[in-house]
Amino acid sequence: MAFKGNLLYAQSGGPTSVINSSAYGVFKAALESDQIGQVFAGLNGIQGIMENHLLPISQSMLRKYSLLLQTPGAAFGSCRKMLKPFQEDESEYKIIVEEFKKRNIRYFLYNGGNDSMDTVKKLSEYFKQIGFECFVIGIPKTIDNDLAQTDHTPGYGSAAKYIATVFSEIAYDASAYEKGRVNIVEIMGRDTGWLTASASLARLNGYGPDLIYVPEVPFSRERFINEVKKVYSLKNRCMVAVSEGIKDREGKFISDETSLDAFGHKQLGGISSYLASLVSKAGLPSRGIELSLAQRSAAHLASLTDITEAQEAGEEAVKDVTSGLSGFMVNFLRQSIKPYKISLGLAPIDKVASVVKLVPLEFLEPTESDVSEAFIAYALPLIQGERKYKTVNGLIKFYEE
């Protein structure tokens, strides 16, 4: 394809410890492409783009951009902006088109999760409807691992590595006492238990959870107390991994909050403290522990596999979009588990946008409040390897514009 225009990359939604690796992959590939004139980074996602907040990216800065490979968060800012369907209101779409025309943006890459892929879908459809020649590709990102049509999602492997590592450290610390507590570790996951399941990887080194509770399996308070008591009677301690989004049989969140985020999702949190209070009432010593934002921002424990694949996803997106493809998301296809091998492909965006990928039944042991060996085999390759970091004053050096 001989088409030549400028490329715009932007980030959206909750950051991960490797989303900036995808940015580096985009910049590296785009700056080397003879089909792209100028490269821009949109600041604060689609919201910043509508406000003309674009940053030129130059070849001379590529060495500095390599720091993105060890930088957590969203280096170019994020947003939680959801576009209305253009059939109902196209005012914001018109603003976006005008901004794109001003800068001759003909390639747009949006790096995000479920709701960001909804933006990719809407923009690609709108551009096609009005005859505006701009190609749109989504780059996957989310620690939740809940994007459809992909084996896994960049960001998940590093969060899983952090969770398994910290869980094992907490469990080892708790083993110091002859008679310990019931430690309940709260892990992110509103609708799915991918992250909570990853705590099971700590067992490979001997200090994993005794019980695992995920949203895919209806939660019973009575059963929970009975299971905790059983473990405690055998071990004088109990380690619990629980998703923040566990629900009862009616689908109601056990930790039900009334506040909503910008996408209309319930803001969860506090389940570990709540369950700890139930355990205390049952007569056992307990403590609730919330891992919180460290799960997505712990660059010092990022998986090298995850960093590498995130970069490759960015490079693949540039190749695809400059080939004239639009309305897709880059995805990962697992070719084998041992040895671990994946290939990159494309998933139609209408099969990804706003679809939630649950933990499959074969990865769970619902009658035992646990995960299966099949999950361990699936997740273990994703947490492998460590990056050698550039440090300053004994701390990891982050990218700064």
C-alpha cells in the first residue's frame, strides 16, 4: 500500500506496568515506516485528542523512548471517555475528524481494554460511513485478562507475577507463628477471576493460597466460613485469595457499593475487610489485605515475557494499519504450551468490544474453591523473565517527556 499519512497513538483506561512497552513498539515501527509521515502521541486518550493535545514523536528521541520499556502507568496520559453511538449524536465524532484532518492523521492506534475497543469499533465504523480515509486498529491492554478473542492480554502476565510473588511473601511471613491468622488478600477483578487465580502460582514455591474465590463461582458466606474453619483446624492458619467482584447466586456483589466510575461500572473494594469481619465473628483471628493499585503499577516485578509481547503488539499494529486494515484488534494466538509459543493475529473489533472473557470452567475447581492444573499450565509461561532495569539513586528510572 502506497498511502502516506500521519499516525496517531493514544492510551486509554486503567494503566498497566507494560502499556508503555506497546507505545515503544508503535513508535519504533512507525518511525521506521516509509508509509508514515509524522508520528504523534495523543495525550489523555480520545479526550485529549478532541482538545488537540498531541505530542510529536521524533526519531532522535528513540533512545529516550526505550525507558518506556520499564515505565509503569500511562506515560502519555489516559482517560475514561466513552463515545455515544454516532447514530444518536455525532458531534464528538465531527470534532475528532476535524482534528485528524488538521494533522493529516490517517492511521490511528488506540491502546486499551474493553471500553477502549468500543471506541475503536465506533470510530472505524464512523470513518467508513462518512468516507474518511483513516485506518483504526486496537492494541490490547488490561491486567484483568478479560478481552475476548485473544489468548491473553498484555499487562496480565506482569500483574499475575506481582500477585503470586507478594502472596507468597505474605504467606511466608504468616508462617512465622505457631498459631497464625486467617489472612484474606483482596485482588482486583470486577467480573472475572483471572488475577485472583494467579495467586495459585505461588504454590509452586510452597506458599500459595488455601482457598480461592472468583466472580465466576457464586459465593456463599456460610460455605466460606466452613471452609476457612476446616483449613484453620488443620494448619492453625489460612491464606485466602478473593476477587473484589465476588457475587452471590443472585448476582449481587458481596461488597456492594453504590458509586460508579465514568463507564457506569460499580466501584468495588473492601471485600477483604468485610470477610475478615465475618471470620472474626466466627471466632478466628483474621486480617484483610488489599493489594490495590500496586497490582497494575509494579514495574519492578514486570514479566519480561509480558514486556516483550506488549512491544510486539505495538509493532504488529503499525504493520497492520499501514496495510490498510481497519476495525480490528491485535490478538495473541497460543500455538503451544510446552514450549510456550504464540503468534500475533487480528480479531474483528465487533467480536471484542464490550465483551467480557470469563475464566473457563476447565481452569476452575468450583467445588473446592480452587483453580485447576490446567490454569497453572496456562498462566505460568506468562510470568517468566525479568528485565534488567536502568536505575538512578537505587530506584528504577521512568520515562519523562
